[in-house]
Amino acid sequence: DTGVSQDPRHKITKRGQNVTFRCDPISEHNRLYWYRQTLGQGPEFLTYFQNEAQLEKSRLLSDRFSAERPKGSFSTLEIQRTEQGDSAMYLCASSRKNYGYTFGSGTRLTVV
Amino acid sequence: GQNIDQPTEMTATEGAIVQINCTYQTSGFNGLFWYQQHAGEAPTFLSYNVLDGLEEKGRFSSFLSRSKGYSYLLLKELQMKDSASYLCAVRDEGTNAGKSTFGDGTTLTVKP
């Protein structure tokens, strides 16, 4: 069990640029989640995969956000045309059915 | 949807006992989780309740009453390292089972 890995740890980008984050879940976990967290708030759900199938995407998200999980392994989260309001910590988590989440260390995005 | 309420802040003394409450109103329920989050770090799983009653794990215990939409996390023999944010999360049922909705967390400060 090597834990959930996220890359990069920090990303600073200019407004309007595209960014992509990667998450490598625990290999035995078939469920993978993306959340976003800002200071003083709890994690906010973005999207959820079971194996390679994306089962739900938050209605709060605009079409600028997209996520993939090819072959049910690692996942990527892309944000197109970034805005300052996208600045947050992006958390990836994985789990087995009926178990709690194991979170990665997160990717802190700053849009300037 | 889910609505989760927890106190924003609590303060307690080293060696004491503290109870952090969580109330929820949900359209579906398939378990309640507690996570601990130290400043600048990702959340880590503490406990899971799906049936009514008390679950004990060392210094930490969690209680659930589904009929009242209520849970609490009990921390005994407080240590300075327990200073952190404590997040209550409710898991959806049905086709979205697996996805959890988080409260905004309770920041606990343990003083000497």
C-alpha cells in the first residue's frame, strides 16, 4: 500500500491557461474521487469514478472541468481557461466499497 | 442533496474530553464518516458509522443516531497533536453510493 499520489504538489498558472493534475490511487481501490477545498471549507465534490466509468460529475462544475480515468488506473483532472476562482486545493481520494477515503496530499492551484 | 452542520470552532484543555457534534439532513444515507485534517494536510479517515450506536477506537469514539440525523465524535485524553479540523461526511445511497458530502469542519484547539 503506497498510498494515493498526486502530482504536482503545487501549480501556479496565469489566468486563461489550461492545467492538468494527475492522481495515482491505491491499486486495490476501484473507486476514485476528485474534490476541491478552499480555506475554511470542507472538501467539495467534483467527480467520481468506479473503475474507468465516470459515475457522477458535480452540477456546480462548468464545462471547463474534465476528468478521465483510462483503464481504471490513474486519473487526470483538467481545467481549461483557468480563472482566479479556481484557486484551491484539489484533492484526490480512493476507496474500496463501504470503506472510508484515503486522500492524496493534494495539488494546490494558484491562478494569478 | 445533503446539508451537514458542525460547530466552526471548539477549544479544550490537554487531558480533557471533547465532543464534536454533527447534524445532517439528507435525501439518502449510507453511512457517516469522521476525518481529521491538520493544517495544510489532507484529511485522514478516523471512523465510520452505518448503524445506530457507538463505535470505539482507542481514544476516539463516534456515535450515530439515524432517526435524529445526529452524530458525534468523542475525543478522550486530549493531546496537543489533536489540534486539527474534524470533518463530518455523509455518504449517499443508491447509484451514487460511495460519494460523500462533507461538512465545513470543526477546528479544535487543544490548550496546555
